Amino acid sequence: MEARRRYGRRRGRVPTGDKFLPRLGPAGAEPFAMLDDAVKALAQMFSPPLRAVLWKSIGLALALIVAVGIALERLIVWLVGSGSASVETTLGPHAHLPASILAWFLSVAAGLGIVVGSVMLMPAVTAVVASFFGDQIAEEVERANYPADPPGTALSLWRASYEGIKTALLAIIVYVCAVPFLLFAGLGAIIFFLATAWLLGREYFELAAMRFRGPAEARQMRRHFELRIFLAGLIIAGFVAIPLLNLCTPLFATAFMTRLHKRLAGAAAYPVTPRS
């Protein structure tokens, strides 16, 4: 058995042997390779070839956020109006003033709720945006950084849309379940962050993997490296938590996961080959 190497300030090979955890990825990968992938992805997303995609993805993300905000505002206004009218009908005309005051407070709370809701829905929105531009971004990352490798095959529009909408709906369900925990000293915020890491890590890795393999094999690969992909998802979740910059999430996350997939595919069981 190969002797395990010691770690200090110097970089070395990842420890090998019986105690190595396979789901962290190939044993030959450097321990800080993931951070290196993230930094390179961040730098490349502002490069000239990706600049047009950057502006298009930001525009679509803003349009979706505005549409969601308007829908929430209309729904809340309708609920507040209906509730106020119901109170007056039940208690009589003398309840008009208290009902109006209550409606005003609810409207203010609703405005804050719309802002918070839009922020919480940002991961779901970026998942939908990625389904439209993911292949363009991944293709440029592959062309610029892996010119000797066979290029991936773009997903069909229906498959990419299905994956994005599926992740968005799953994100909404998970976040609605996490909302009650916001009352317990920030526990909801932690659950929200971890759920975002799991959802976006899963979504963006599978989109990158499906350029080279079928959906079933992409999911199998994601499960095999689930811990490494979850850790990468934490980086993406941190990026999504930064206001304004999070509009660039589809670009950053796709470029990041394209690199991660290429590295993990170096394992013998998951060679990178064009998807038929």
C-alpha cells in the first residue's frame, strides 16, 4: 500500500489507501483544485466570448424576478382586500377603521414579503435561466480550456427546460418548508443555505455531465461524487447569497461545474466521451 503523504504548507497529492473516501473524487486531485476551479470560472465569466451571454442571462433573470414580484404583489393585494371586506361584512360598518388599519399593516408586511420572497426565489430563477444558456456557456469553457478533448453535445431545448423547471419547483417546495424555521434563531437561514447548495450543486453538475452522457449516467455519476458536488454547491450557494452578483449565477455555476465534471471524469469509471 502506498504510504500516506503528510500535509503542511506544501501542496501534495491527495492521500491514497484504504481509508480514502471515494466520494470526494479521484485520488489524484489536489485538495484545493475546487477553489482553483471556482476562481477560474469567476475570471472567465467576464471574458469577451461570454460577455453577450452574461448580459442575456442577467436580463432574463431580472425579467423573471420582476414577473414573480408582480404576481406576488397582485396575489397579496387580492388577499388583503378580500380579508378586509370579509371583516367589515362580519363585524359591521363600525369595523371599517380597524379593518383599514389592519389592511395597511398587512400591505407593508406584504411589501417586505415580496422583497424577501424574490430573494429566496433567486436560486429557482437562476436554475430556469441556466436551462436556456447552459450549453452556450459550457461550450465556450470547453473550447477555451479543453481544446484537445472532444466537445460535448448540446441538450435539446425540452430536456434543458425540463431540468431547469424541475429544479425550480423543487427549490420552491424546499424553501416553503424551510420558512417556518426562520423563527428559530436563524435555523431557517441555515436550512435555506444548505438546501440551496444541494439543489444548485445537483442541477448544474447534471447539466454539465449530460453533455457527455445520458441522464441516468449523469445522475449515477452525481451520486458517486455526491460529497464533492455538495461542497461545490456550497460555493455556488455563497455566490447566490451576494446581491446583484447573484444575477450572474448561471454563468459562474455552469463554468464552475463544467470544470469540476471534467476533473471528476478523469476517473477510469467515468471517461469523457461525446454523448450520442
